[in-house]
Amino acid sequence: MRRLIITLVCCFMLMSFIESAELSAADQSPRPNVVIILADDMGLGDVTALNRQSRIPTPHLDKLARQGLVFTDAHAAGSYCVPSRYGLLTGRYMWRTRLGSGGNLANFAGTLIEPGRSTIANLMQDAGYQTGLVGKWHQGLDWKLHDESEREQIRVDPNYQNFKNIDFAAPAIKGPKDFGFAYSFGTAGSAEMNPAAWIENNRVTVIPTLTTEQAKKLHGEWFGRDDNIIAAGYTMDRLVPTLSNKACEFVETAVRTLPDQPFFLYYAMTTPHNPIVPNQEFVGKSEAGTYGDFVVELDHHVGRLLSKLDELGIADNTLLFFTSDNGPVDRTRGHPQRWVRGDTHIYGHDSTSDCRGWKGGLEEGGHRVPFLVRWPDKIKPGEWCSTTIVFNDVLPTLAEMLNVNLDSNTAEDGVSFYPALTGAARPVSFHKAIIHNHHNGTFAVRQGPFKLIIKGPKTVEEVLDPRVPVKYQLYDLDKDIAESTDVSDKHPEKVKQMHAIMKQYVKAGRRQD
């Protein structure tokens, strides 16, 4: 009997040792590569996996949805480009910056991200990652001027035309390289914005000298506006393929040169933002007009990057996010017919997937976005999650994954949703509330199923000013995703409570738990 007891004890100790060793090995498993793919002006309903009525085939995004986790209540940090990207990069609402609510960056405006502020790229770089940005920056660049007396004008004037005053031969400062991206290649803003040139590691690759008319004669293309300064060789037909090539090159170079060091890639695509110019091989590939064809091209290039991960044998240990910076553009806007997005009544395609509103607005169609996450080593495939998340949460989520404690001045408006990725916890929300802002400066507050649109105050100062007249709209999104029935009269206490939360968020300078 004594021998039996000793044998059992030894077996128990051996099993405990093996289990402990396995846990220790799991804790020390290789850190995942991280890729964030950000589409530009793409609607929730443009992904077939999320919209059965979609008239746009997106096989690669659909596969991504099947292989990973779909967040059905994900929101950009703003309903247009600049605040959305600022929130993703910093974990903070843009309306807390010098631009305020509704502000936008002029073509040659200085950097929006404050000196010393930590970004998602800083987090990854400090953790030992190779960091890269490919695509659209749109957080401002400080260009060297020959005449510094025009510095303030260039910061605020969207129609600044004195291009000869800008020293494009000198590197821009306070660009991606200065905020944690060891490598960057892409555009300063949207594809057609000034300067219309490729920028690599804060330097233009070709000095822009062409006017719009000269570029039209040289390339025969539309640049969206008549006041461009354009680099020779910068053409719309090569824009998307060039960025796709650079994204794949970055991944391959990172893996081949430093195989033991993980990489972080922020792939900020310029599609399907205007100008809507699908390459010829994609024309007619959708049933939603030229816009739909452009989304097909986007899907193709997402597929190229996914194939590159497979080819290099790193897909299983790569945490990959796909989302969009905001909702689609209002189809009534007057672009030349060649680039008009497909009208729902013509094509039977709804880019907002039953949501009301568009880019720039407070309604769900402006900021509720597709949000797909794949990480084969950790995330079960084919799951859907209704937890409410916002772009501000991505930075703290990656910090939790890396076991990094953020200081109090980093990602003040973000909360980690890492437990939702692993399935450990998927609550209604990790936030007390989230804040949306309109391009015109007004705000909305989201808490649980309720969303309060606050009409009147257009700055954070006006939010706190009792003299500013206020009108409310309250919606129960669980019952009314189209925001068709205002229930503010039925829930006056809820209106009062949610408006008070908005004021708390402004006063505190950070999220409230």
C-alpha cells in the first residue's frame, strides 16, 4: 500500500510538472505579428459576409470573417478620416485636440498628434516590433518653409497655393517616422490631396512640380481638384497596386531579414475613397457600379496580403484586423458620373446595411464599421461578437496582449477588449459610454442600446455652457438600428443622465469608468 501511495504521489507530481511546463511554454510562445488593414470610406454593407443583399463580391474578406471573429457593433473614433485615424493611433478622441470637434486638417497643416504623445506604433516599437506604415497618413506633416512667416497660414488655409514656399527637397518633420514607424510609405492625405506625391520615410520620392492641368496632359487623369501640386509618375491607376506591393514587401522583408523579431504593419488603404478609379481588370466585376468594382479591387489586394502571410508560413501567428475609417460617402454628392457611388435604388446595394446616415454624420451609417479579427493561434473561427468597441480601444488591447501597463497619459479614451478576442469575456461594452462626433462639431453619446444625439453644442466649450440651446434625439438601437423613432420623450431621465455623461467626459479629459 505504501508503495502504491508513493507511486501515485510521484505520478501526481510528474503530471503537475508537465502541466506547469506546458503553461510556461504557452506564456513564452512567440509574440504574434500584428497587421491592421484600414479601408477608406467603406460601408458595413460592402462586405458580403455582413450583408446578404450585397451586390459586391468580397471573397477574401468573407474568408477572413469565416476564419476569425466579427464584431457587429464596432465604431470608428470619428465619422470622417482625421478623427478616426487619430483615435486609432493614439487611443484618444480627436475633439480633445487643437482641432476640436468637427475640425479637419488643411492640405499642408502641421502634425495633429502632440509632441511626446505615445502612439500604437510607439507601443509596438518599444515592445521590440519592426514597425511600418503603408498608405494614407492624414495626421498632418510639418513641411520646411522658405518663408516661415506663412507658417500659421499654411496650418489653417485649405486653399494654400504658394507651393514655391514649401521646400519639398527637405524631409517633413513630425511625420510617421517621428511617431514610432521605423518605415513608412504612402500619401500625406487622401489620394487626390496635396501634395499628390509618394512620401517615404517623411520624404517625397519625387518633388511635386506639376499643376493639375499639366498632370492631366501628361497622365490623362482626373485629380479631383484644380489646385493640386503633383509629382510626375504619381497616377491614380498605379495608386492601389503600388501600396499593395509595398505592404507585401514590408512583410516579406521583415520576415526574411529579422525572422525572430515580430512586425507591426499599419496598412491604411486609400480605397474606396474618391477618386473611384478601379483598374480595368476589375471593371464590371460587381453589380454595384464603379464604386462596387473599386471595392472588388480592395478585396483583391487584401487577398494578396493574406496570401503573402500564408506563403511565409506566419498566418497562424499573425493577429490581423480589418476595418474602415468611417462609413460610406452620401451617394448624392456631386462627383463626376464616372466615379459616383452606386445608388441603392439603381443597383439594389446598400453600403450602410440598413443603418441611417453617411460619412461625417452622427447616425450609425457614419461610424459603425466592419471589424474583422483573425488570429488562428488564439481566436476561434466563425464567431460573432456584439460587444460595443471603438477604435480608441485597439491600442490598449494590444498593450494587454503584450502585458504592457500604459501610463495615465496614453490612450485616455480607450479600454482593452482583449478578453473579447480570446472569448474570456464578451460584455455589452467595456465602456461606461462612447462619444461620437459630427463633421459639423455636434456630439452623440452611446450607452448600452441607447444613443443620444445632442444637437446644439458644436464645441467642447459649448457642451459645458448652459446658455447654448440643446435639442435631443434618443434611439434604442437594439430595436431601431435605422434610428427612425425618437424616444427621448419616453425616457427623459435617460436623456438627462446621458447628457451628464457627455459633460463628465469633457471635464475629466478622459473616459469615465
